Amino acid sequence: MNINIENEPVVIYSGNAWQAGLLKSILDDAEIEAFLKDEIIGTLNPWWTASGGVGSVKVVVDQINYYKAILIVAEFENNLKKEE
């Protein structure tokens, strides 16, 4: 059996629905296919959503795109901190 680890999904970010959606859009613009996980619970019960906590929306990419995506995540998080 040949398992291709490059297609393994990996969570690169957890946050509220708005942040996760914005980051997914930025990744899509960088031609990195990204998916949102737990989007429904994060939208229905936003008060349960702590950044990275229970009920948070996760941004997922393929393992092959991890290093490129994590650089974008770092810049995204830095920009969020500047706005606080």
C-alpha cells in the first residue's frame, strides 16, 4: 500500500469564524488550497469560540503546503496583534 503523506491534512490555525474565513481567503489568493473545519459550530455559537479553544474554526491545508502556509499564518497573526 502506497500512502502519500503530502495529501495529509494539517490544521494550521484555530480562531473565530471571521478570522478563519479571512485567513482561508488569503491562502486561496496565494494559491494554497485551504478548508475550514468546525465552521458550523463556530458560526452558530460564536460565544463558545475562543481563539484556538473549544468551538474554534480550524483552517486546514495539505501537508505539502504546510511550510508556505505557516509563513502566511505568522504574518496574519502579527497583523491581528497590531490591531488589538
